[in-house]
Amino acid sequence: MPEFFKVLPPADALARFLEHLPPRGQAETVPLPEALDRVTAEARRAPVSVPAFARSIMDGYAVRAQDTFGASATLPAYLTVAGEVSMGAEPGFALKAGQAALVHTGGMLPAGADAVVMVELTQTAREGEIEVLRAAAPGENVLQVGDDIRAGAELVPAGHWLRAQDLGGLAALGITQVAVARRPRVALLATGDEVVPPEAAPALGQVRDVNSSAVGGQIQRAGGVPIRAGIAPDRYDVLKAMAQAALAEADMLVLSAGSSVSVRDMTADVINELGQPGLLVHGVALKPGKPAILAVCAGKPVVGLPGNPVSAMVVADLFVVPAILRLLGCQTPPARSTVRARLTHNVPSQAGRLDYTPARLVERAGETWAEPVFGKSNQIFTLVFADGMLVTPADANGLSAGAWVDVRLF
């Protein structure tokens, strides 16, 4: 069958898709322990300074720096020990000229002290007196008030993907509730007379629904909530009814296997009936994944994935994931890890399109090599046995064996 759609470069297709999407959805408040990998719905500023008191970063003696000036191993400074600072308590005394106080890491400095001498640079002269063997500078080994963060400073902006360290920073400020973007619900509707659920025993000519599980995992990792909407047969009326019902209950709709050559026109027509503006892109300069469909219907994104699992996952990575991040209002998505490696085999390509090739990483003679996992786009195990993807740029005719390449890890 001839192909009638006009393909767009992936970047252009994504830009056209995203420009029709709202930047952020609804917000909800969650307890701090549940905020990991959520996206902030508002900026948060520090209500207090951290630390709230000057504290030691070493075990040693709190001193007045000027009392140690000129001290050396051959001419030490002699200081009287005024007391010991108890951990977790405010010192009950202040330092006077010629005095020091024993302090532990994290302990509060007594009034009058402005430096800490490491215990290794002191020695006992006699009971209640120490020798300081090196001069201390003002502020040395001391964490001052607000050195970590000052009251009023922005802690996290709106649209920030919350990491483990961010939760620690919020906890340090006593923030136990966080306003985050509600996770968008993404309906997954598989299509095809030949597709059966994973739990079914497929008859000859039938295949299990792989994409709902694989793409569902991508959706969940991107911050969405995958919703199984069932399997639609290749009948226009049923597909339309199931798509309408799925989209009504979700924030986004992903149709699987509805963009192949034999049924893509039916899928496109159904999508155009789901709301305006409807279909935006049908065909992307991409391999695998060329027959991808991108649409926005009544303010909700709709994506038609190719049926082959590798194609479906490539298209989901390029378009479904960014759409979810857009709905979350995410400005700082987690960085995608890449590994630099040498290529073991030539990877053919065709100029004018992006090519994605699964690859596994192997170690040879102390070097990391990328070994292409060649196969067809309907072979899910080319991805199962791979560590990531090689991307051949649109202006290249392929990648040469021995060349250094970047492998985008899954």
C-alpha cells in the first residue's frame, strides 16, 4: 500500500505537538516522604536560615582566632579550657580572652568564639590548659548562620523534579508537606483483532499485548499513571467508542497499533472525532516509528503508536514522555544517562531520518564497547537484551565500526 502521509523531523513534530498542550495541570499536597520523583507545583523559599547557629565542622577547640595568631609548633599559644560544649545544647558560657572550649563536629560555638582548631593541632599542656600548634583564621572550621541556605532564599522552583537530596533540604527547613503537580492519568488503548491480553494463551495468528506493559512502564517512570483501557478490535465504531470513553476518564490517550499502514487512516479519523484541533502530525522522519500519530483533542494529548514494540517504545520516549512532563509543568526533568563507547560493528542508516538502534555495553581490554543488537522493530527482546539506544543523526548515512558513540541508557 502506498504511504500518503508526510513525515516531519522529530524535533519539528514535537514542537508542533507541545505548542497545543497546557503547561501544567492540577496541584495536590502530599506528605514529604511521598514527594520523591514528583514535580513541584510552586516555588518554595526557606522559612529560616540553615544552620540557625554557628557550628563546628570538626572535633576540636572553639577559640577566639586572635588568641592563636602567631602560634606554631615551636611557639604554641596557651589557652585555658573553659568547658565542653554538649551536643544538641546551647553552650552555657562565653569565651573570654585566652580561653578555649572543647567542641565536637556539629556542636554550637559558644559566644565569643569565631574559629575551631582541629584537635590534631592541639596538645594538653597541663590540667585545664592546651597548646595550640598552629594559628587559626577567623571562620576556620566553622559553618556560619545561613551558610547552607539563608531565610528567604529559593529552595526549589516551580516545575522542579524532586530528588532525594531535595527532600533532605525540605526536611532541614521543617517543611513536611509539599504542593506537587497531580500525576496525569494516561489511558492505554491497545487495538487489533490479533491482540490478546498477556494472561491469555494466544491462538495461532494472535499476539499478546506487549505495548501496554512496556509503554505503561515508560509512562510511570515519566511521572504519569498508566490506565489500561482494554483492547479495541479493528472496527471503527468500537474503536471510536472505546477511545472516547478512555479519553474522558484520563488526561491523555495513547493508542497502540493503530498507526500501522493497514489501519492508520481509521485511527486518524477516530482521533479527529475526539475533539479540536485533532490530528497534528502523522508521520515522523524516524526509524523505527515512522507512522506515529500526534494529536491534541479538546486540550488533551493523544498519541498513536506503531504496533511493533520497539517502534512503540521509541515513539513513546520521544513524544509521550515529553507530553507527560509538559502536563506536569516540569522544567527540570531527570538527566538522561549516556555512556561513551566504541562501536563494534557498522550501523547502516539513511540520511534524512533519525535512526535508533538497541545496543549492549561490553568491556574489552579495558575499554567500553557498544555492540548493536540488530533485529526487527517487532522483536521486544532486542530491547530486553540491550542497555540503551544508539542514535544515528539525520545528516549521517550510518555509524562506522570503531567510532566513538554515545549510548543513551534506558
